[in-house]
Amino acid sequence: MTRFLLDTNIISETFKPQPSAGLDRWLQAQRGSDLFIASWTVAELWRGVFAQAPGRRRRQLEDWLTGPNGPEALFRGRILAFDVPAAIEWARLMAEGTRLGRPRSALDMVIAAIAAANRCVVATANERHFGGAVEFVNPLRSEPQP
């Protein structure tokens, strides 16, 4: 079975009032035990909350993140950290991009490195950020890309 590391944009898409039907179908076709998120995704989601002005929308996001349907609860035991193996993968990916004359986003490569260190395919809508770095799939299209 393929293990997938869901990029932050995939998690965010599921919270939209009208999430992508293609994404919903793709998620339903996966085994929950094969879906992971990164600790970095948790950080990005909380950054989004803290960037909101106090009010109804911010409370909704906080309630979702801390509630039983939020990512921390749904992915309990399947949140992958940026640890030493991921740090080594990150260094390799960054150096490779520089060597190829195609500098890579340090932050996107954190997700890529965590995926590589844990033998996961990245599930993302941001194909150009991960192309040539790690294997990924765009669940909005559901076609694996090298």
C-alpha cells in the first residue's frame, strides 16, 4: 500500500464550505491508516489561525483545529515530525536543487523531506513545488507524478 503525506493545502481544502469533489473521492478511496500529515502542517494551520483577526472566523478555525474533526485528532499517531532523517533528506533536496540550477523553497522541502524520510508520496495541489524533488499526487487530478 502507498502511504501519503497530505500537504497543508489538501488539509485546508477539506475545511472549505464546498471542498473539491475530486479530493473527497480520492480521500474516500484511501485507507485512513495510509494518510499522514507533518508536524509542519500543524504549524502552518496554526499560523493561519493566528493571522486571523479575533472574531467568528478565527474561533471557527480554532474549534476545528482543537476539536474531534480537526487534523490533530483525525491524524493522532500519524503526524510525522521533522526529525534527523528528515533533516538529512531536506539537506539533500536543497543541495540537489541548487546543483541543478533550480533552487527549491526551503519550507516546501520540509514537507518533501518528511515524506522522503518516511517513504510517503506527497499529496498536494502544488505540483510545481514538488516536481523533480519527490513523488507526488495531486488528489484533485488523482494522477501520480514522478
